Amino acid sequence: AFTYLWVAANQWLGNDGRGLGWFCLFVSLTAATVAIQALGDVGGAFGVWNALNWLAWTLLWFTFFLLLGLSRKIQRQVALLTLVCAIGTGWIPGLLILGQVLKP
């Protein structure tokens, strides 16, 4: 929730987002740490899926750092990766759970 407030404050105040970009770097480092732990604990299909999710989100947060923190011109690539991550790690699994195909 804190990140959403930061994004909203950046937009409302007209800031360039560099501070948020640097915050994204630390989030990606944290996610990478969890991804490494998840890779070490892979035990079955859910373990593989969990590790891949953490890796995807690590990459996504790092691209936010590149886009906002370092002002790289990668808006389209980040937008596409955001859609892929949202669909692949949230929307599809959510639909499968709601449809009782997956049991969490």
C-alpha cells in the first residue's frame, strides 16, 4: 500500500519519480533474495511456480528502477512486462483458484 501512496504523491506533486525508482531497486533486491530462497526450497509444482513468480517480480521491480531511477527509455518494454507479470502471476492463477481448478 505504501508504494501506491508514493506513486500517487509523485503524480500529484509533479515529481519525476527518481526516488520511487530507487525504492524499486531495493524492492527488487529483496525479491531476488526471496527468489533465491524459493529456488532452494523447490519441492513440487507449487515450489517451481512460486520461485518463477518471485523471479518475474524481481525482474519487473528492477525494470521499474531502470525506468524511473535511471530514466531509461524503456516504457513500452516495462509496460509489456507489467502486463505479462500481472496476467501470469495474478490473473490466471486467480481465475484457476476461483474456478476451483487450483486449491491454494
